[in-house]
Amino acid sequence: MKKIMFLIAVAVAGCGKTSAPVSPLDAAARRTCMDTIESRAVNSKSVDYTNEDPAVAKDAKGQLDVSIAFSAKNEMGMASRMVAKCIVSPDGKTLVDIAVKETR
């Protein structure tokens, strides 16, 4: 019984723990992608990010790939869920490419 209680306590203690700290380059790449999403949105105040901590990966050229799930209202005021895949320069400050797809 004590083992079970210990395992439950360990499991609960692990909840809410954050992952490894975000590197400054990753944070800059995310911010660049998010700024682009908001600037292109019909209603920038309606943008809501599904995942506040998207993964950032480097490609063969050293550019940073960021995928961000979000929702935003269209011209008719209806919210749509989308995923933006951004390619950002190696310094994280310049958008190289962005592709946005609507999800269901």
C-alpha cells in the first residue's frame, strides 16, 4: 500500500513540471513566427495559440523550423483552427517562409 501511495505522490509531483528551458534562438524563432501569424490575421486580437511552447527544429541549412497550432476568426467572425509551419533564419529574426493550413 505504501508503494502505491509513493508512486501516486511521485506521479502527481511530476505534473506541471516544465520541459527544458527554451534557448534564446528558439524563443526568437517562435516570436518571429507568431508575429507573422498575427500580422497576417484578419483580426489579430482573435488569434489564440493552442500550444504556447511549440517545438523548434534545425534543418540542414541551419534554418529553424517552427510549427504552431492556433485559431483565428475569419472575415465572417467564425473561428478556424490552423497550423502554421514557419522557416526562420538561423538567428531566429527573419522569416524565410510560412505555410498555413486549416485543420479539422
